[in-house]
Amino acid sequence: MERLDRDTLFKKLRSKPENKVCFDCPAKNPTWASVPYGVYICLACAGIHRSLGVHVSFVRSTTLDTWTEDQLRLMSVGGNHKARQFFKQHGWDEVGSDKIEGKYTSRAAQLYRQQLEKEAAKLASPAPAAAPDASVTASAPAAAAPPAPVPAAAAPAPAASALRPAVSAPKSGVFML
């Protein structure tokens, strides 16, 4: 996969109508993103997301912060429209900053996060190579692989009793070595 450029990607994705409004409130032109959910949010909602902890939501500025390839892939497979549809199917169709904690700590949020991670991973892995054509491999001379080295004969391991010192137990209860 080709390397993603942050500015080019966000210019394209933020130009979509659904990404021009904060995912969590009606604020226009969000410049922040919740990376694990691939959604665009405003500065005020980004602050709320930060208070949830990075195990729930991890936010980045789409204009100021540096991004990893994995984070950019999550954003490219996400988007506010896709997330809104998923959350609505799972009973989260209300918008409002007072709903953020409940929404992102819900089972639906966990499922959506896993779904996005799988989709982003597909973008990261190259397409599987096609199986070689049987007619091509049949006509090509087979290269002889060198024989594997034969290990030298190992000496037999000593018996376990030979490794322990002899201990005798007299009837008096005193042990001697």
C-alpha cells in the first residue's frame, strides 16, 4: 500500500458533508478526531474524549499532530457517516456532549472499534500473491536442495540416579552423605 499523507487524506475526508459536523455535537468544521472510532470531533468534544482515557478514546488534531500509518488507515476506513449508522443500529442515535461517556464505553463502541481495526488491517496487508501456474512450474527445472546435515551421534544421557549423591538413612534417623 502506498504511504498515506496526513494533509492530503484529511483534506479529502473532511470535505465530505458528514465529516463537516462534529460526530458528538452540532459544532461545524471539526478539526479533531477520535482515532479508534475514525470520527471527526470539535475541540470541546475532544476535551471530553481525553478525559475518558486513552483506553476508551484517543484524540489527535487533524492539522497539528503527527499521525502513524495505522492511525491514518483507521481514519480512511471510518468517517462520521459510517459511525453514525453503526451506533444508530445499536441504539445510540442521540447527539450531545452529555452522551459521550455512555456512548464510548458501551458494547456498541467496542464492536465498532474492533470492526474498524479489522478493516484498517486489510488495507495494511498486501494482497496475497497468486499461486504459481502449474504449467510454468512443471516445465522449469527443479533446483536440487542440498541435503540436511546429519547430526553426530549423541552420547547417551547418564541415568538420573548417577546425578544424585548417594544418601543413606540409618535407622537412628540421622542422615549421612
